[in-house]
Amino acid sequence: MNWRSVAAIFGHEMARFFRTIWQSLASPVLSTVLYFVVFGAAIGGRIQSVEGVPYGAFIVPGLMMLTVLQQSVSNASFGIYFPKFSGTIYEYLVAPTGWVEVTLGFVGAAATKAVLIALVILLTSFWFNGVHIAHPVWMLAFLFLTALAFSLLGFIIGLWAKNFEQLQIVPMMVITPLVFLGGAFYSASMLPPFWEGVAKLNPVLYLISGFRWSFFGLADVPVGLSLFAVALTIAICMAAIRRIFLTGWRLRE
């Protein structure tokens, strides 16, 4: 393992993040504050609580997951797509480093950015709601593992995309709808039995459920299934990335 290569790629990506701190950090945080105002204040005035948890606090884990999934995919996909777009991807391919180092550098930076933004959002939520974290260690574990899983997915999207339109289509048309339908703003138990069963076919529900459990001890599905869903996503994405680098698919075009 060439850790120097990992550190170089990671440092380069993080430097880009801090150079554009207002766009990279302030924008998603401000967007989430609007969700707190609209859903927490407006809708929260009509829905007092969900399973004994004040609605304004109940949506905090869902909003954090919404941001983590969007930012993980976006940062990782753009991070590897831009070298393809500019032609500098070949410098990574001919350098004395393997696919694992390249993946760790880009994905590690994307996951770190998403986690930092999520933690800022968590701190911001204390101004709006009295959020209590029942299992802080598990909260951090779910946060990091989810950011890692979707950063890997974003990395694959960046390798697959041939233009900026393809780079945006999966997050906009797939990831965001799955999050909204995955219980970010409600509990699956609030749905009629048929639609509750349909909701449980959504893999994002398992991620949000496990993360919400770490806050309130409430879950729509068993926590073990949530951990399994994250681990399975990571394993599938790692296998796909390995295959892409070994075959050169979309890398040498």
C-alpha cells in the first residue's frame, strides 16, 4: 500500500474543498436550515411528534442523511470525473500506485467532506431542536460508513460519466428521490401496510433507519439489517471499481 499516494490525492481534494468553502460548506448547510424552518416549524406545528419524538427533532437524522448522500456522491463523482475531463487521469494510471490507493484518496476525501458538512448541520440543529443522541458512537459509525458507501458509488458514477449531464443525472433522478421516499421526513410505520412493504424495498430506508436509531433508539427495520445494507453496498462498489480499473473501462477512451 502506497500511503504517500493516498495522502497526496486526499490532500489535493481537501485543499479544493477549503478553497471553495462557501460553496462546499455554506450552501448545503443553508439549504438544510431551510428544511428545518419549513418542515420543523411549519409542518411540525401540525405533526407534534412521531413515536414520542418531537417532529422537529425526528427529521434531523433524515436531513443529515439527505445531505450526506448528496454530498458524498457529488464530491466523489466530480473528483474523479474532472481528471478524466482534463486528461490528467493518465497521470494516475501511469503513476506507481494501484487502484486501491487512487480509490482511497478520492473516496476518503469525499467521505470526509460529507461527514464534516453533516456534523456542522448537527450543530446547527441544536439551535432549532433539542436533539438527544442515544448512541453517539453508533451515530458516528453509521455516518462514516454511509458516507463511505455513497462516496464509492459517486466514484463509480464519475468513472462512468462521459459528460456533465451524465454526472448529474443519477444524483438528481435516483439518489434524491430514494432519500425522500426512504423515510427522511417520516417513519415507515406511518404508512398503510401495503406502502410500508413497498418502502422497505428502498435500500436508503435501511440507512436512514439505522442512523435514526442511533439518535432515538427507534428503527423501521432491525439495526443489523441496516449495517448489512451498508456493508453490502461498500462490498459491491469496491468490486465494481476493481473491475473498472483492471479492464480500463471508461478510463482509456
